[in-house]
Amino acid sequence: MIPPQPRTRTGTFDELLAEGASVPTEGWDFSWFEGRATEARPSWGYATTVAGRLGAVDGPVLDVQTGGGEVLAFALGRASRRPPLVAATEGWPPNVRRAAHTLRPYGAAVVAAAEDAPLPFADGSFSLVTSRHPVRPLWDEIARVLRPGGAYLAQHVGPASAFELVEYFLGPLPEGSRTARDPGRERRDAEAAGLEVVELRAERLRMEFFDIAAVVHFLRKVIWMVPGFTVEAYRPRLRELHERIEAEGAFVAHSSRHLVEARRPGGPGRPGA
């Protein structure tokens, strides 16, 4: 989401629910939220960082769980030069189609692959693997498809991300849920797969929702936040939250993000170059 000023909200509770429930959820374009919700950006600027690396890499590139391909397209469009080969994987059929359309002008091939399945590529195929917000990084697979000296550069969702919103609907979650996606644990998992973590940075960032339609659309789009979310199932809690937002002006939560770069040992040059 992007950080504009909130717009003046209009519509009744029922109208806002209907609006939030009707917005298409394909891809990772969050422009609909402009004026309705904000999320601070991490200081490292992931898409711009990837663009810089794409301009320097000499070998094939893979983007894992590309969504609708929007982030990769942004980076390719701003890279000083394009890699000789770019591929992307995506598991959700509507996003596979969207990503193929979005990335076609950049010559990138989109391959349908489930998020928890082995990557459908040969060992040592890529000089650079990227991913923005993978559901779960498959470290053994990432290490397998990287060439010696190649790098994995990604932005991951961190622990307890947006849990103020999640626990509003689900109630207090067990400690194991709060500590999942811990960057220190991910470092250990990456190293266990044979990778060398060369950078790991974490930040916690402010989110604001300015109307209940934004909450509904967010939970429909990011489906793992409140599994099985529907307007009908959570209507009483949505009404309470609507009234709270009307009284306070916004519902505040905090996202958790970390930037990770991991290198497969061996090979010349800088990671991913």
C-alpha cells in the first residue's frame, strides 16, 4: 500500500462492505488502497534495489511467487539493462495469467508452480533469485537452482505482521504464531541449506486503515491473514471495527518486513553478479 492522505469516506456500513467485497483481488497491485489505507515503506526500497541488481547480473534470473508480476515488471523497467533470461513462478491460476500478461513486454517467462512444490528448474540454473513476500522460502530449492556465486535477494514478511488486525478477528494467537517468520530462524534455515547470509535487515512499519472497505479488501487479498475470512462470517466484528474507525479516524496496525540476501558459495564476483 502507498502513503497518501486519507480521503473523505462516504457510504453506509453496508455500502462499504459491498464495495470492499467487490474489488478484484488478482495480482499485487495495491493502488486501490490510495486514500483508504497506508503502509510505510521499508527504508531499503526493495523494488529499486532489485532493479539495480538486475542491471548488474550477467546470468539468468528467477522471481519466485511473483504474484501478478507487478514488482518484477517495475524492477525490469528501471534496470539499466535486462538480464539475458528472466523467469518467474506463480501458483495461483488468476495470478499466473495476470503475470504472463504483465511480464510479456519484458520477455519474462511465467511458469505455473505451487508455492510449496519444488522449483521446476535444473540445478544451478540462475545467477539471481528474487522474491517479494513468499509464503514460505524453500531454502533447499533456492540453493539448488542457484549457480555457485549466485544470490537470493528477497523481502520477506516478518513475525507478527499486522497482528493487531489479525487478532482483532481471531483473538490472541499462540506464541508460536507470533514468532513464525523470525529473521534469525530464517538465517539458520538458509545456512542449513548451504547458503551464506550476507545481509539481513528488519523493520516494523505503521499501517492505517481509514474505512471498513479497505479492511475487507485487504483480508480478501491477503488471504492467509484471517484464513477463511468472509464478510458474512465476520459481520458483527466488522461492524464494531467500522464504528471504531468512524470514531477514531483509522485502525492502526504494524507490518513486519525483512530484507535478506543469501549467497551460494563458490564462483567469482559479487553475489548475484
